Amino acid sequence: MRRFIFVIIILAVFTTGCARGFSDKEIIIAGSTSVEPFADKWAEVYMEKYPNIVVNVQGGGSSAGIQAAKSGVADIGTCSRELKPEEKDLNEIIVAFDGLAVIVHSTNKTSNLTIEQIKQIFSGQIRNWKEFGGKDKIITVVTREEGSGTRGAFQELVMGKTRIFKGAIVQDSNGTVREIVANDPNAIGYISLGLVNDKVKAISLDGIMATDENIITKKYSLVRPFLFVTKNTPTGEVKDFIDFVLSQEGQGLIKEEGLIPVN
Amino acid sequence: MTQLERNEKLIQIALAIIAFSAISFLAVITFFIFFEGTPVIIKYGFKNFLFGMDWFPSEKSFGILPMIIGSIEVTAGALIIGIPLGLACAVTLTEFASKRIRQILKPVIELLAGIPSVVYGFIGVVILVPFIRDNLGGPGLSVLAASIVLGIMIMPTIISISIDSLLAVPRTYREGSIALGATQWQTTIMVMFPAARSGIITSIILGMGRAIGETMAVIMIAGNAVNIPHSILDPVRTLTSNIALEIGYSTGEHRQALFATGVVLFIIIMILNTAANIMSRKMKGQN
């Protein structure tokens, strides 16, 4: 009798294992840590709707995501900056837009800067707030670390070929940049627009506020795409998942989280 | 060979294997760091890498001089703060405080060594950094903040080893000195310190090792700018924080350059340890 139960259990374990193995499809997504929380959200809702599909989301950074898509390790690579010319052979799908907000301390009198002025601040040409009519205080410039997608986008959209100056404080996440700017009256930094809270003040660029509307109409210039990249044109489950992401429902999910939908 | 002897032999072999496995880990780590790190040093030139002023991995410019200087400055700062305070504390507890106070305070000091470094970093960010920013100027995240926090972090090491070595000095030394008419302070400075010298130096070396290797607390409070600081109120990046900050996103040569940073750190620590060992041995010889 005992042996019989044992056999039943073994059989049950094996057959369910097989069942999962045969009918469950796994989609692997890897890449940008900026995209990761949103991809997680999509995956979570998608797996609830289609229980036989497993969506596995991993981080690693934009460059790692592109590598993973290229080599086929991941079905979808995610990227939080524009593709470089040498990466253009991949298939790219824009899944959302994210604004970059330039933030200062909430008591800072400066509320508007031109892109050129921001470039001068981050390149170290202008070091004092009094140049903009503020207090006679040295500007604390806060930036992200080399390799970060957010820094990559900022470099491309604002700095161009100019380097961010070497005296700038470097932090390794949006959260810590925001924390420093929230506590230092003389600080300036840049973070993802969705993460701006009332502890810091987002300044307008060339007189244009970083609002959803201004981003959709392309008036606000610091906008970066969130990309899904695939090696070939997606088919099967991967295509279904991407269709879900681009659907009304999928786009609605990220709008709640502070991103700008694609359509 | 009896059963007992055979067992003895087996245990000996097992212990030897365990001892060598610890060393083999070191060998594997060393090999791996050098294997990953040296190609990029060779490609961009030893001189450019070690004495380059610019660290812009996205533009293939890998110069780590500012970080070497950063590590040295922060460690020196930590020693300037940690050694006097630590030794003063050790002397007070061994020479001047009663046995009861020592019995209470020593375990408390040793407890300090067990606090995770991220907690020190957090306290630094919340209390020390705003204090420096408001009272001394600058961004607060600075060489000074990192030195103070590291100085406190290495104090338990310095204190507890110094106490042990001061207590190990034979009683007759102290009694002889006092019998000759020296005051307690003179006895401490002229007799106890020289006699406990090698233990005190060992404590400082271990403290220095902790300061130069510390990563988490430093990332949180040093500001991490890749720049040679002009004053102690400027931000700075150390070799260890460079590796920890950028390893998450790095690929290709950038990643290799981070391993190369590890190679340099490894060599610096080897040099410091060897120098300190030689010094400590010399001091012992003089006694």
C-alpha cells in the first residue's frame, strides 16, 4: 500500500513537471534597470491573464540587454536610450517614453534654465548660482555613474560631445540622486520624470514645464524612449506579449506609474 | 600501525587539505583578478592607466590616478582620526581606568566592530554630511566626512588589539619604572608604549587595511567624483567604490578596466602589508 502511494506521488510529480515543461512557454526579458520595474508590472498582469506563459524579467543594464537580445540569451532586450548606429541591425519597438527631469532643491529660486545653461552647469563652466540670479553659492552638481542608461540619455540629449565635469558628485541610482538634491540647497541633478516627488523641484527647460502634455507634443526636449529590442521580427508568444504591452491595457499600466504611453 | 595511529594520520591529512584550500581560494582569486584585469592595462599602457587623470569609460579613457590618490587620502584621514582616539582610549582603559570600567567598556567597544558598514554610512549621510555642509561649506559629501566615519570604524580594531598588547607587558616593567620615581604618565609613554610597540603597530596596520578596503560606507558619503580633491571638503572616489559603483552596468572593456582597478588595489594592499610586517618585525628585534 505504502509503495503504491509512493509510486502515485512520484508519477504525480513527474507528470506535472512534464505538463509545465510542455505547455508553459517562457519569455525572457533582460536589460535596462530603468525599464525593469515597468516590465515587471507588465509581466505580472500578463501572467495573471495567461497562466500558461511565464515571463521572466531580469536587469543588467541597457548595453547588457542589447547583448542578450543579440546573442539570443533573452527573447526581448530592454534599453533606456536610443540605439547606437552599430546596434541598429536589431529590431526595435518603442514601448514607452520617459521624460528626464532636471531637479533642484525645493527652496531654490531658479525655476527655469535653457538647455545651454544646463550644459554649462554640468560641464563645470558655471559654478555659482548667482550667475542665474540666485544666492552666491557653489553649485553642487549631481550625476549618475558611467554606464547608466539615464546618464547615457542625458549625455546625448543635453551634453552632446561635452564631458560632464569631473568634480560632479556621482550616485548610482535615481533614488540617491533625488535624496541628495532634496537635502542640499545648492544641488542640481537629473532623474526619471516618473520619480520626481514634492521633496525636489523640477525646473522648466527653455520655459517649458516637464508635463505629460508637453512630452507627448514633443515640446519638452529631454525625452528618451524605452525600447524592446529583438533579434528578428517577433513571432508567437513574444509577439503576443509585445502586442499586450502596446495595447490600451498595457499602456494604461505604465501611465499609472508615471511613464508616457507611445500613442 | 594501530587503529589509533591511523586515525591520527587521517585527521592530519584532512586538516592539511583544509588549510591548503584556504590558500587555494586566495590563489584562485588572485589569478582571476589578474586574468580579467591585465589585458586592458596592457592595451592602454601601464602609464596611461596608472597615471591617467581622466576616467571616461564610454570614451575609452581609463585613468585611475584620481582614485589612487582618493584611496590614499581617505585612508590617511581615517588614520589621523582613528589612531590618536584609539590609542588614547586604549591607554585610558589599561593604565588609568579601574578594572570594572574596563570590563564594561571593552565588550562595548568590540561591539562597535560588529556594526555593519552600511549603518555607519547611513549615519554619516543623515548626521555628518548635513553638518559639514551647513557649517563648513561644500556639498558635505567629502574627504572629511569619509575620513571621520572610517576613523570611527577602525577604532575598535585599534583599541582592542592595543589593549591586549598593553596588558601583555610584564608587570615588573611598570613596577620597576614607578619604583624609580617615574609618574604614571611617564611610565605609560616611556615604558609601556615601547614595550607594546609591535602589538600597537599591528593594530594600526589592521585598521588601515579595513579603511582602504571599506566600500559601502565610502560610496554613501564620499561623493564619488573622479577628481583629485583640492580641499578636504571636496568629493572623492576611492578604488573600491569605483568597482562597486560601476560593475552593475559595465560591459566589455569597461568591465575589464574595473578588474584592472582591482589589480591595482590588490598590489597597493600587498605593498602596505609587506611594509608594515617588515616594520613590525624590526621593532620587535630592537626590544
